[in-house]
Amino acid sequence: MVHNTLARGAFVVYWFIIGIVSDLHKMPKFSLKQLAMIAIALDEEEEERRPKRVWVRNMLKGRECEGEFHTLYKELEEEESSFFKYFRMSKQQFFYLLSKIQTRIMKKNSRFRCPISPRQKLMVCLRYLATGDSLLTLSFSYRLGHSTVHNIVKEVCQAIIDSMLPEVMPTPTEEDWQQIAEQFLDLWNFPNCIGAIDGKHIQIVAPPNSGSQFYNYKQTFSIVLLALVDANYKFINVDIGSYGKNSDGGIFAHSKLGKALELGKLQVPGDKRLPGTDVVVPHVIVGDEAFPLKTYLLRPYPKSQASGDIAMSAFNARLSRARRVSENAFGQLAQKFRIFFRRINSMPENVDKIVMATCILHNYIKENVYAQTEAANGTLVLQELTGQGGSATSSAFVVREHYKDFFNSPIGRLPWA
């Protein structure tokens, strides 16, 4: 303020001298005190014209009286069924999750304002994932700034990934793979199966300056979620973030999951006999036509070959029975977290975090004993990957033939098939 006044005073004095030199007889004479007063008046006039910065908008000041957290949360706590519908999890699950992440999202108090509590941050993030509402809608509902809600979602999703990933989606050991194979045999009548693989396009708003990288065959912009699913619809491993334009064979081949399977680095158990036979085959994962045929990955026979061939059709039906768990898992994920029903309006790196957080929460909710029963089949809204085919080794064809023969034998045939 002082420096501005002095500068303006010097400006006035300068033009006063110029005026004296140029037209001395017409220029009114001012004392230095008068010139200083003129400078101060001009400075005050400029301050009045300058718009005042607002620290907190009036609407946001009513957060503790009108914000959704302060008006609705206590009522939700009193009714378990409403709490589950709102958060997509039970109270026990909510508080356990909060205990795992609160130290990562807690802020210190300051002299200027009270920080948003970890409980409210978790509530905002879960509501965003559960409803798919825009960040702007949530900012009005919770009486929070738009950028604040955006930062909360990023912060909480990252905290969920860091805290819960090792617990609910750990890297399987050899014993874990054996247990998964037993569950596939018991539930889906497919021996030596250690998972069903599938991939879906997650629609996003076109990122700036991205060209056609995220533009897919459905003429939308997307990233790809590639997942390996166990017999109970839980995610074993996920790979997120591939460009929507990439071919499906390329997505799988360049994913961490595909490379680990190809190099045999997943501690998968060794070859094992098919039940009731002496035929030894490797443990396999099952997928649809979008994936290549490998010794460790079975895909159905092409429709052109299977049409009219009873044995091939029986194999395709059995494989489809086991493979559908991956599609059902995606369906349950989308039904639980309705954010997948709309294009996600965020940068790709943030979308990766959002999708990973939902996959982790999906496993977490299904593991917990308090989770409410849900239908096995969910409505699928995520876009399918396109068929890829690709070349296969002769040993991969031999493995598939062994499974086909087993499914058509008296030992392997299902009574109702």
C-alpha cells in the first residue's frame, strides 16, 4: 500500500513538473502535501474498483448445517439396510476400511480452518463410485468446493489401493492356485482351471491432445480393464490403463499378467492328471475368442469348426460355463459401482486409480461375512473386447484336444449335458 502510494505520488509529481515546463501559466499550483493526498485518493479509488477475493463462498459456509454428511450420515447409521444401499457396504465394512486408510487421508488442524474429516472424505468417495454422479453434483450436495471433491476422490482411491491391495488382492501362492482349481472343479466342473480371463473397455471422456490413442472400435474413448477372476467372482489380478485403440492380442501380450504367464512367473502348480484318467495336462485359464490359444490359456473352437461337431460344441459349452464367471464379475462390479454406467470425466491416470479402487472394494465386500447376498449374474454394461485369434503352437492344440476328449468321455461328461 505504501509503495503504491509513493509510486503514484512520484507519478503525479513527474507530470506536474512536465506541466510546469510545457505550460506554466495554465497549470494550477499544488503543494507536495496536496499531491500526496491526490495520490492516496487515486489509490483508494483503484482499490474500490478491484474485485474482492472470497476466502469461502457463502454456500459452502453452511456445510456443517446443510451438507449431506452432517444431515444424512447419522440417520444412515441408525438403519443398516439404508447404510448398505448408500455406501454399497455394511457399517462394519465401512469402519474397518476407514481404520485402514484414515492415517493416509487425515490432515492437521490449522488456524484458518478445520480440515475435512477422513470419515467425510470416505463418504464422498464411496458415493462418487456408487452413483457415478458428477464431481460438481457432489460438491453442491456436500457443500464442498469442486476442486476439493476432485482431490478427495484421488486421495481416497490412492489410499484404498495402498492399504487394501495386499490384503484383498495378494499375489497367489502355489497353494492359492490349487485352491482356486479345486473351486472351479467343484462349482463349474472344469478341472485344472486357475481362473477366467476377460477384458472390458471403460468409457472415458476424450483426454486433451490424445488424438486417437483412446479411440476404440465402438467409436468411443476408453481404457481397458483386463482381469483374471476366480470361481467366486473375485479378481485375482487386474491390468488397467491400456489404450482403447490397441488390439486385444496386443493388450494381453504386453500386460504384466500376460508376460508373467508366458514366462511362468506366477507360481502356478505343475501339470496334473485329469480326474479319473492318466492324461496329464497343465493348469489353464479360460477365455473367449478375444484371446490366443496357449498351453496355459484355452479358448473355444471357432464357430465354423464347432458347427455340427458334437464333441467341439460340448467343449465350447463347458468352457463357456467356466468362463462366464469373469463376465459375471464385471457385471457385479458395474452394478455395485454405477460410475461404470457413464463416461468417466477425468485424466487417464486418475481413471486408472478409480478403476483399481473399485476392483479392490469389490473383492473386499465379497470377502467380508457381513456382505449382503447378491445375484451371481450382473447386467453387463462394459464393452466387450474384439476377437483376436492369433497363431497357436501345436502343443496348445494338443492340450485343448485332451480337454475336449475328457469332456466327451463317460468320466468327464456332465449328466445333464
